[in-house]
Amino acid sequence: MDSEPGTLSITFSQYRDWLSNPVHDLASAIEEASKQSQIRPLERRKDAWSIACMTRGAIQRRLLGHSDNLAAVDSESLLGFMWASLAV
């Protein structure tokens, strides 16, 4: 997983492998919620990956010190954006 000693980096392929099960579960939840008309019809796998990437980006931003907000504020903002895109 490390490209060289002292640094942590992963390839895109490793990233996809690492997140494949959670994204699959999220895609299934999106499909079920869509069938029950709780959210609008979506491209479940594409949108599950989009949510995973946005979440990763928010975490990375915090870890790199690019956010002065409390974690709860960043989480609320991200969840609000996601919900607005999913809502019926």
C-alpha cells in the first residue's frame, strides 16, 4: 500500500478494491430506497461511488488541515448536499 517508506499512498485500483464492499452496500440501499420512492430514481452504482468519493474528499480535507470547521459542521454540510441530490 505504501509507495515508499515514510509515505502513505494508494493506487486508484487499491482504493476501488478497498471500498468495493461498502459501495456495493450503499448502492443496494440506494436501489431499495428508490424502489420505495424514498429517493428519486438514480444510477445506483455511479451515485454510490460519488458519495464515497465526496466523503473521502471531506475526510482528506480535514486530515490535511484545510477545514477550520468542527467535524459536525463539515458532516452536516456534506450530508445536506447528498440528501438534496437524493431527495424526491
